[in-house]
Amino acid sequence: MEVLKANDDHTLKLLIVDDDDVDRERIRRMLSKSDIETSISEASSVEDSMDFLSNNDYDCVIVDYRLGLNSGLTLLNNIRTIMESHCAVIMVTGLGDEEVAAEAMRLGASDYLLKNQLQSTQLIRAITSSIHRAELEKKLHDMAHYDNLTGLASRPLLLENLQQIVINEDAAAVAFLDLDNFKPVNDNYGHDIGDYVLVTIANRLKQVARKNDILARIGGDEFVLLLRDVSSEKECSGFLNRLIELINTPIELAKFDCQVQVSASIGVALVSNDGLDADTILRRADQTMYQAKNMGRNNIIFFDPEEESRQYARRAMLQAAERGIVRHEFELHYQPQIDMVNHKIIGVEALIRWNHPTMGFLYPGDFTEVLEHPSTGVLIGEWVLQEALRQHNIWQKNDLVISVNIAPAHLLSKDFVQRLDQLLKSIPNFNPNLLEIEILETVSISDILNAVEVVKACCKLGIHVALDDFGTGYSSLNYLKQLPLNTLKIDRSFIQNILSDPEDRAIVACIVALSKAFNYKLIAEGVESQEHEQALIDIGCLCGQGYFIAKPMAAGNMTIWIQYYSQKHSVH
């Protein structure tokens, strides 16, 4: 969008629109009596005036109410709805009709003057004040529609143009850009340098944007490029790749005698004729940009309707889980852990189940994303701990360890240790040594240093810590070295094939040796048969859990099983 520029020579550019030659000349003479320098153009019809306005910028238009068969109101309406200029408009007329005056002002006239009362000083005063008002209106318009730092369009103007494209069913693409590695620039060099980098990037984008494209800055380091007449990924992929190369070009910082480099993650949404409004299309591009950033940055990703459906499904599952907590839809099942040599129950693992109102009975693998969510997952994790300890208190068995899986988001959540300490103190006579929290090795703990501190604090409370699925991740030895552990749990994937696969058997033997070296208790998961049990005992792994021993079961059935198993093996 072109911006009206002030005349450097302070000459006012005026357009007089009147079908009467005498009236136009009269206005010219009035203007000549002023000290203000003017450049005057004349038009005798709406059509002629539109030609003038299309090819020139004017500070003020003086228009007669009656223009042949047309009304000056028609021109006034055209100026406000068709023309992009924000020039002042003064209407003059021989009529003293208040309704005409009101309509003129509604359509954007700056003033309304009567011909038979018009004098030079009055006209000059009206022109001066109208131009001043128009300049203020333009400043307000620019503040609302243009970014103050870069001069690019702002969100409202972008959405206006995008919505017009939607209405016209034109082909277009919305590319949402977010700069990568921009925060360190602000942190290391200050906000002035940060602004300089943003302006530099904006200027680079201006260089490559086509004439009809709209370029906007809608956030701190967020830019949007509205590409017109683009209908496929192929049409804009090459252009956007060149754009990324340009953004990646190092920026010289003369003040610091160095260079900085930023990259961009871009999400693209094509405008299709599916009835979506501008806000929705921009939101699609925004969400897709975050996918590009999560993939490693400096990437371009196009909006995928199927991915949006998956995102909706995730949100629906999270909302259902939060309702499920309130509606008591979750329950814990328990799987026993035994000393396979002495046939003694040493513990139970608490495993969450979800009685979903529409999807039925769900296992943890069916709602993993819920359990690992940084807020909903923590809520569920807190409930699991409370419910597990409540049930343990009912069993009243002082030699039974209860194990609870803790997701990384829960473990690293604020005040985890303090909340756990309060929970332990709320249960009368509970020995913290009977609670074991299990950390999944297959789930990467992003902040290992914080995790170590949390686990150490848990150990100070007397809680035991187990590393679950041991051997399946990439950080096994690192975890052993840094985390203060009590127990290793061998993943079932190694146990399944120890009867037929020498390599798996060798791996289990190595884990047995590690556990002895570090003085860890060792439990094998997935003990599915007596042969598996005997093979594990032969290798040196003496504790296990699995379907051969017992499947996970509800608390009431677990109570019965404990009694049954204890009585069955009491003779031993």
C-alpha cells in the first residue's frame, strides 16, 4: 500500500472538481489571495476526477455537490471506498440542505461550505484545518495498520487483505515466519541491536516480495508474507527457500566488529475455497510454523489437514482426561513383583487405566500424550501417587514396596519434591522406603541436571528410585553414573527372546553384572513362562514380574491374590 508523502517544497496539491467553469475559476481566485503556495488541478466530472486521483496524490479535494447528472457524494464515496489516499475533502454547494451536509460528513467530508457565503479566508481556513485533520487520521490509520519499527503492514491490515482474497476466492498462500536464534541477539547485544536486526530482515524481505504481495510484522520476531496468485506448494517452495537463504545471510554489527546470523522457521497455509475466514487461515500458518520450529528450525512446512485433525484429537483427549479426573474415570491396576527363587512378594507396580466414556477401557499406551503433557499429565501423576499410597495404606503390609511410574514432565514440575513430601506426611505411619518411583529410560529427560537434583531430594525423603525399561535407551550408562538409583528394571524386549537369542541372553547377563557392580536391585519385566523364569534365575536375575506370575489387576483382586500367593508358598 502506497503511503502519502509530504511535499518537500510545502506546496499544497489541490484538485477542484466542479462542472461549472465560472465556479472553478472563482475558487482559483480565492486561493490566489492566500500566502499558501498551491498546485491546482481541475476536473469537471466524477470520471475526470478519478483519473486525476488515480495518478496523483492530493492534499485536498474541493468538490461541488452537483456534478452534471452525478452527485459529488458519489465522488466522495469513491474516494473513501476505492482510493487508498487519505486526502482531505471539502464539499461546496449552493444548497443549504442539512441532510446533504450530514450525508457528506458521514461519507468522510472534512468540511461543508455554502457557495453563496464562500470567502477567501473561509476557504483557506477550511483547507488548512481539513488537511491537518486528514494528516492526524492518516497517522492514526498508520499506527493501527503499519508496524512502527519496520514500516511493514501490521496484523489488522494483513487480515483485511487476506479476508478480501477469501471473499474474492483468489489463489494465495500465507507464509508465517518466526526468526530462530533471535533472543540471544537481544540478550547479548541489547534491544537496539535487536531492532537493527529486525529492520535488516524486514528490508531483505521487502527486496524479494513481489509488488502485489503483502508483507507484515505481527509480533516481536514474527513476519507474515501473503503471496498472491499462488495455488500450490510447488509454486512457493522455491521462492521461500531463496527467502530462507537471504535471511540466513550474516548481518554485520559494526559497533561490535562482528556478525550475527539468524534463521527462520516457516509455516505455510494455502488459501482454498473452503469457507475459512482470514483468522483461521493465519492460525493454520502459525501452528504449522511451530511444527517447523520443532523439527529443528530453518525449515518450511506446509499445513496438513490430517495433522490438524490429529491436533484436534490430542486437544480433545486432553480435555477428556481433565474431565476424567473430576469424574473418577481413572483407576489403578496392580501387578505383583516377586522373588522368583524364594517365591516371596516383594512389591507391586501401580498401572493406570482409563474408563473412557466413549472409547472404553484404555491402557497407558492409548493415552501416552496425556500422561506426558506438562499440565494434564502432572494432574494425573499427582492422582496416581495419592491413589497408590491410599491403597498401600489399606493393605497394611510393611514389607510390600509400591512402584509408581513418574513422567519426566511430572518429575521436573515445580515443587514436585515438596508436594510428594506433604503427601507422604499425610499418610499415618507410612515408611517412605516402601514407595519406589520409576523413571522411564526410553523417555528422554531434557534437563538431566535438574532431574538428578530432584531424584537426590527424593532419596533424602527415603523414597527408592527405579530406572524402568533399562537397556532400550541411548543414555543407560550415563543414567547409571548420574542418577542415585536403587533398582534397575530390564525391559521386556530383552526377556522375550532369551530362550532363543544368545545376544539378548548376553545383554541380560551384562545388565545383571552392572546391577551387581552398582549394588542395584534388579527386576525383569515380561516374565511370560516358567522357562523364562528359570533362565533368568540361571543368569542371575532373581526378581521379576510378568503374565506368568500375574497380570495387572484391580485393587480388590490384588488383595485376594496377595493372600492366595502368600498362603500357597508359606510352606516354603
